[in-house]
Amino acid sequence: MPRHHAVLLAALLVGACSKTSDSPSAAGAASDSAATAPNVASAAQAITAQGLLAHVKDLAADSMEGRGPGTPGEDKTVAYLTRQFQSLGLAPGNPDGTYVQNVDLVGYTSRPTASIAVAGKTMALRFPDDYVLNSRHDRPETRIDASDVVFVGYGVVAPEYGWDDYKDVDVRGKTIVMLVNDPAVPAPGAPLGDMERLDSTMFHGKAMTYYGRWTYKYEIATQKGAAAVLIVHETGPAGYPYEVVKGSYAAEQFDVPSPDAEKRVGAEGWITVDKARELFAAAGQNLDSLKAAATRKDFRPVALNAKATFDVKIAVRRVRSKNVVAKLEGTDRKDEYVIYTAHWDHLGRDTTAQGDQIFNGALDNATGTAGLLELAKAFKGLQPAPRRSILFVSVTGEEKGLLGAKYYATHPLYPLAKTAADINMDELNPWGRTRDMIVIGLGNSTLDDVLRRVLTADGRTITPDAEPQKGFYYRSDHFEFAKQGVPALYTEIGVDAVGQPAGTGLKRRQTFDETDYHKPSDDVKPGWDFAGAVDDLRALFRVGYLVAQQDAMPTWKPGTEFKAKRDSMMR
């Protein structure tokens, strides 16, 4: 998974005062009682710590070679998951009668050169220290010669907020430079730049909307016909240091092939804030002043009196990977679906490394994949079967950019209008029980309300994401379903540890981030305690069961950026 930086201790303080759902209706309460019926409670008991640990050990074994897509480790992982689903007696999830969905991917390795002519001088840019750049055009080289450079603020067009950073300025064929994240609109009376006091009526205040995500920035640049786009990197608004961007772009990147690849913006990348300041100063502008101007609706693009030249050489290769899909057929609503997702892939092996070369990915995400298998076992033992069908989808390429989920969401095996929800798992709790579960994107959909009622019945609570401004909702597989309109639920490991001093849950997470995340040391640890993971999985089992039983499908809440897509789909 892309790192969701350790949840701040403030989460514990705001959890008790987080916004609550509407009171459940009588129908909702009746439906909730079904989740505690003897047959449901009995089926949930099939989810065990022993079962989880056994699967995690198998998936994170050295013999799996780090589960890299397009490697022998993928073949072994797919075979393992297929055997497990078969042994449970689940039907193949693909209508073609197989347990796999082939996922075609394109790998891009970029080696760009760049320069910007400004104020009579040529400013050189060093890859990847000053900037990173890629081209998703399916050709070995993309050249952009002497394109005008224009600053477009945050690069956002959001009609629902009356916001248009482009106004009537034509940026076709130009290099556009834009800021990361949403427009930081100050609250009434707050000074510019006060990130703690933002207007809650604009772009969800501190919480990031999809307009702030870098993928949107490239999409709008494509729509506007730009030749190239550079996002100014700043660690605070981005939520990660430049080294993360540098490491990603310097290595091979993957995407799902698109018939519209040639229509995409020719070159897309990032520039460091220091280099951006140098560029703006050379052009007679001040980046900080323009950033302040960009927080107002009346901002207009600013030409920088500079010309950018890029030569992006690309090595392209084709890879066929696989999603693994199993199905439990429902009863009277069997043509409607509840999907559980977890990514099986990790980082493979580094044959150039000294010592341990295998990225075992035990926590990330052998635990989530093991949880998917345990949920499948529980649902298979449920009698009678739920009304809606249940799909268990173990997706590929999450570490490459949510690609297996993106492929399913754009090439669905079953209609998305018939898909009630996606419930996603990315890392389960190996550190004992917690009183809470964290919900990333709390308040987006009615799925949160279902989970809240389930947890309340267990004497547990929901803790909201403490850093919504960093856009963690857009960084795991559920997002690709949400982007297509399907209501999605994404939970993370709680931090209020049972029987432990305050802050223990946070410290454990921080330790993992610092010592094991995306390292060969992410292996099964002695003393792991999956009691908390079992609690969380049994809660998610009941959430999925309730969604499968209720007449009405979950919905997005008003003001959520995915609601219009879903509403249109359902019409």
C-alpha cells in the first residue's frame, strides 16, 4: 500500500467528538438485528487468528518471492489463492468459468531531459533531483520544444464550488505548472496560509477532495490540451517527501493500457519547490505571492515568460497480470453484488541487494489477503446464503498504482450499477485488540453508518482519519471503485489498544513505518496477535452481510464527489 503515515495521537482525542450518523430508521435497526442472528454469529466464528496466521505465513514465505506482478512469485500466489477458493467450494468469479481476470499492464521506464529558457538564460533541470517526468504515450520518445510556461494555480475546475483556475485562458500546447492539493481557501477572518483554518464550505475544508489528488491534475491537463504539466512538490500539502516521488518516477511505472493514450498530456511530472521558486524568480514572479492569489476564485493563469523543452525517452514493455476472483451466489438478489477487495501483490525481490533480497510483504498485504480468505470461509459457511452475491477479489498491482482495482472497475465482470459496495482491506491488525477502527474518508457514504452500528453493538467505536488533508482515501484499491461511483468502505488498524498504555497503538504503527514498511524486514514477527484483526474482520463480515440483505443499496452522502457519478449510473 502507499504509506498512510502513522495516525496521529489526535485521532484518539477527536474520535469521541467525531460527527455521528443519523439515527437508524426502524428498518435499519431491524436489519442490524439480522447481523447478530445465530446463523450469522456462528458463521463469523469461522474467522480465526490461527487461520489468518497460517495464510499470512504461506503468502509471505520466501518461496513466494515477494509476490511481484509479472514474476514467478505472481504465478505461485495466483495458484495459491485459486486453490484456497476452490477448497472452500466457492464458484469461479469470472463468468468465463475461471478464478482469474487477466489484467493487461504497460510498464514505462522514463529517462527525460529538460531545460527552461527564461529571462535570456537557460535553466537546467536535473533528473530526478530537481524534477521527475514521464510520458504515457505508447511510443519510445516524446519531445516538447519551447512550449510556453503558464502557472495555473491549483489547476482545478470545480463547477459545484464556482471554481475555475483556467478561466478563458487557452493552455493548448503549453507547459502548465500547478500547486499540489486543493485550493487552500482561508476561513472568513483567517489569514492566508493558515492551513488549520480553512473554509469548510470549499473543497471540504482541510479534508482533501479528488481535485487535490495528483491524478486529477494530470486528467484536467489532458482535458485542457496542455503539452506538459509539472506539479510543484511541497511535503506538507502532498503528505510525503519529494524522495517518495523521486523513487517512484526513477523506477519503472505501470498503467492500464488505454485506447486514448495518445490524447493524454504529453509529459507529466513534478518539480521541487526550490526549483520552482528559482523558475518563478527568474521570470520576475514570486511563488508565495502567486500561491496566495491562487486561493481566491478570481485567480487567473499567469504566463511566466519562459519556454520549456522536454525530451522523454521511454522503454515500454507489456505485462499480463491477474486478479483472482471467487463468488458466493446469493438468493433472490443474486444478480447484485457486494465486493470485498484486498491486494495480493507486493514488491517482489531485488536481485542487486546484498543480504535479504525478498520483500515478503507480510503486513502489507499478506494480512489483507489472508483476511479475504477468512471472510470467504465465513460466508461459505453461512446458511442460508445472503440475498446478494458476494465477490472476493484479490487484486494485482496496488503497489504500482491501484492497477488491478482500476482494471476491474473499468472492465467489470459484473455491472457496476448492480454492485452495492466495495469493502477494502489493506493491512490488518497483528498487535492485539483495539476499541476502535479507523475509517478513512469518514462521512462519505452510508456504509460508515452500517459499520458504526455494528461496532456499537460490540462496544467499539469509529475513529476518523486524523489527517484528511493528505488524501489517504485516494491511495488504496477501494478508490478505483469509488471513482466509478460504487460506494466504498476503507478501514485501517485502530489505535486505542485494549489493556495497553495510551499511545501504544500509535507507537506500534510508527515502529512498523520506520523499520519494516516496504522493506525486506516486513516478515511475520514472533508474538503477532491477530485477535484484533479477527474482531475487525468479523465486523466487516457483518457489514457486508447487512449490505447484502437490505433492500436499498448504500449511497454516497450529499457533497461527496462520487455521488453524481453514482446517481447518473443508477438512473
